[in-house]
Amino acid sequence: MADARNVPDTSRFELFAASAQAFLAGIPFPVPGVTGSIAAVVGYIGQRAISERQRHLLETILRRLEEMKTRIDDLPARLATDETFYSTLYYPLDAVRTTHDKETIDALANVVLNAATPNAPAEYLQHMFVRYVHELTAWHLALLACIADPLLWAKKRAYPVYSKDINPSTLFEGATREELQLPGVHLAMLQDLYSRGLADSNSNPYAMLNPSPEDTVPGITELGKRFLAFLMAPDEGKDTAPRET
């Protein structure tokens, strides 16, 4: 049997597309050894829900890859030999099993699409970013977007801002208080972003040695900027840039 890694030209990509289409045709998932119980019902419905999530994500990826072919030269031929792309592809397909959040699923799709572009980040960064999408909630991503550009984030939410120098943490807490409800939960989210290197903090120099959250101003790191960019749908300009090494 021929080694898939040695299939020439676009054959490997076409094989992937054909296999994906076969998967999308759908075969009911059995629940071995479980019948006539709540476990059977939950098991069947759970596996069906997981299958549908993966199906929908894969359909979205395939459709948008077809659209990208018109903007990126030799996309099928390049993806046919791009081991990093296939490694990144299967991370989101596995991660989508554990979420039904639309924003998170959209981000997972964009991760794969950006992995297909000529300027995709290095493989280790792609895998880090997919893991972050899997671990963090949509609220974490919203908080990071708020830190990146507080005024733009507030404008998109139609939330009034009366000072250009507002602390992003304070802004986010005020704008999401009714939705998140639990006081201080945004501070726990901040710590999650700090621990992953996506944001850092600058303390007011006039604050005490242990500043309060109001005296700590979070800022986005270079890693955080690249992470947010990787979660956005690729545009024409980004698709045509040279691949990073």
C-alpha cells in the first residue's frame, strides 16, 4: 500500500476531501452493550450531538477552503504536502466534541483556515492556539478582545465609555455584570489570560505594593495579538503573505 505521505501533487488533498465527504454522508453511531436504559438514551443522543458538531465544523471548513482556492495560488497542491495543516485540522475536530458555543466553534474553524494560508504561524504556535481555544471560554476571548482595544470593544457592544483611558478590566466588569452575575469572575478570567502569556499587567506606580484590581491595568502581549489574529477569518491580504518560518 502506498504511503500517504508520498502521494504526489494534489492526490492527498483530494483523498482528504473525498474521505471528509464520506464522513459527512453519515452513519448512525451504535452504543455497544447498552440497551433500554437512560444510559442508552444519553449515550445515543450524546454521540449523535458530537457527530453533528464535527459534521457541521467539517462542512464549514471544506466550504470555506473551496472559497479560498480562488484567492490562494496552488492551495490544494500545497496542502497535499503540508503535514502541519493536517495535524492542526484534527485538533479542532476533537475539541468541538466538548463545546456547542457558536463563537468557539467559529474560532475553531478559523484556526484551520488560517493554518491553510501561506503565512500560517509555526506548528508549535498553532497547537498552542488550538489548545487555548479549547481551554478558554468565549468570555475569555471577549475579555482579551476588550484588553486589545477597549474602545472598539465597547462600541461593538454599544456600551457607553466616558474616558479614553478606561481600565479594560473595569470596562469589561461593568459591561458584563448582568450576564456574568458572579462578582469578580472577570478577575479569574484575567488570571487565565496572564498564565497563558496572552495578557500582562501594569500596576499604577502610586499604588501600594499589593495593588487592588482597579490599580492593575491589563495589556495584551504580542502572543495575545497573534492569538486573536489566528482566530479571525483570513482575509485576502493575509492569505497572500509569505509563510512564516
